[in-house]
Amino acid sequence: MAPLPTPPPAPLASQSAADSPAPSPPPSPPKDKRRPPAAVHLIAGGLGGMCGSVVTAPFDLVKTRLQSDMFQHRSTTTKQGVKVAQHGIKQLLGNFVDTGLILRDVYKYEGPSALFKGLGPTLVGVVPGRSINFFVYGNGKQLYADYFNHGQENSAVHLSAAATAGVITAAATNPIWVVKTVMQLQQQQRAPTPGISPSIPHPSSTATASSSRPLPPLPTPPKPPASTFSHSFRSITSPPLPLTNRPTSYSTTIAIFRAEGIRGFYKGLSASLLGVTEGTIQWTLYEKFKSVANHGKRAEEQGGWRVSAAAGGAKLVATMITYPHEVIRTRLRQPAPPGQSPRYTSLLQSFRLVLLEEGWRALYGGLSPHLLRVVPNAVTMYWVYERVIATFVPVNVQESLRVD
């Protein structure tokens, strides 16, 4: 009996799939196609930071001066010639009124350009600083998700990426913020108007603007009983000290280097590193608020006012929690009086000194103008950032970038 023919071997799976006439489903887009290019975060962060800083520069000036003990801030009420400190809600409302008075005095006595004093180093610091921060965060959360959480984003991923971005940004940009702070703490008399005799200078006008000791008061004319504000560097009892030369970023940088060397540019770094907690809280809350605001919305409906609300709310909460580090950082960066050692030398020493001499309320000095600055700044910055990111991401894959 003849043997049966051996059946041919079965084709390989790959061969059968290749020879099969049935159309195969389209492959899913690769990860790098579902995400914006890495460099886009760099560009978007820089543009957002620049726009936000220009819009809110005057409030940054007021905030810096009120944080420093060179411009003591205390809202007071006059009762029979005696100043009584205000606290609680009255002080909070007085702080907002005080901010407007300071802006008025800067404009009146130092000129309109003084409202933007320090904007040069601010932009020099903000553009690369925000670029670095958004670049490290935007790409860092993708790396943390891919390597440690199977490609899924969650709060732990956002916290890790935000902390990493904060540390790198603080170390890279600290010298720029030192220059900006020193510039903003320098007073300058506005040039007198031709035909109008200048006012009588203060007896100690020959002192430098870096003196942190209060000036002896001048006799003041009688005033009707009313609420007054010892609000600013410019008042009857404390006129601005004239400067022979207008400070610039270059001249301030050279002065810091000659006086303190390279180490002078890293004053306040410890407080800046402490402030990483603010950025970490802000990024985490922003992602959560944005997810809640965009929940159930189509890709084309996401963004806009929802991003603005998420950014403003996240910044407000993070600032209220971590604000004292801002005051300590300013104290650490302010210039020392001529011929004297710096009063603030370390993070813990500065906290103790402020609490001992001024009380815990001093840790919130300048909070009102700070909130008036950072909340609109965050709204502007994140709106620009998201718009730029959306430009480089196709609409049909934007949903993959959202947090579930």
C-alpha cells in the first residue's frame, strides 16, 4: 500500500499575516507622535514667562520692597497723634490700599520707568527660568511615567517632575534674581522738573540706599485725624535717597561681584530651594484642577478659561501655603549696610531673627502686591504655554496628553 502524501508544513504566522488579503487595522500612533516635541516646552515656557512678567512688573517692585526690612511696612491708624498698628482684616485691606499708594508714589517721585525697575534682570531670569522649568517638567513627567508607572501620569509623577524642575531652575537662575533684588531695593530721586525748585533733602541723604536702619524723622505738619499708612520708601518722614547714577543690570552685577565675589550671586539659594515646594504644589494642583475643569469636554472645548482658572487657583493656594520663604529669600539677598556684616546669614538664622524682632506677621510682608502679581502672572503664563503646546499637537491626539 502506497504511503499517504505528507501534508505541506503550515506557513508561519508572519507569512500568513503578510499573505492574507484581509486589511489589517491601522497601527496606533507612536508615543513621540502623541506628544509635542521636547523643545516645544522650552519655547512655550519662555514665552509664557515673558508675557506674565511684563504685565505684572509694577507689583513685583512693590512686593520686593515690602518684603525687605529696608522699607518697613506697617498699616497704622492715628489716634490723638499716636500710631496704633492694625491687624487682621483691617491690615489685609490696608495692605491692598497701601499697594496703590506705593505705586502712586513710585510714579510721582521716581518716574514711570521706575515701575519697571528690575524688569531687565527679571526677563533675563524669567525667560530661561521658565523655559528650563517647563522643559524639565513637561518632559520629566513623561519620563517618570514611562519608566516608573507604565506610561500613566498620576499625582506622584507630577510631584516628582515638579520637584526636579524646581531644583534645577533654582540653581540655574539664582544669580539673576540676586541682581534683580538688589536693583529693586535701590531708591532713586526723580529728576526735578525745570523751573521748580527741588525739595529740601533729608539730612542723611548722603547715606546709601542700602542702610537698613530707620532714618531720624523730620518734623511733619499737622494732619487731620485719619488713617495713614507708613507704607513706602517715599513719605514726608522718609524721602527717597538720591542716586547719582541710575542702576543698571550690568552695574549692579559688577558691584555685587566686586563686593562679594561669586558667592554673592548665590545668596538666598537655600530659601529658593525651600521654595521648590511652592512650584511642586502649584504644578500638582494645576494638573488636578485642569483635569477637573476639562472632564467630559471634547478636545476643542478644552483650554481657554478653564486653563486660566486652574492656573490661578493653583497659584493662589500654593502661594498662601509657602509665602514666608519669599520674605526670607529677599532678606538674604538684600545688600549689607556699608562697613557692617550682613544681618541675615542663613535660612534658620533669618527665620529666628525675623520672628524675634518683628513677629510672625513680618513673614507675610508684601503678600498683597505679591498676590496681585503672581495670580495674573500664572493665568497669563499658563494660558500662553497651553496655546503654544496645542499648536504643535494635532487635535485628534490632544486627548492623550490630558490626565484622566
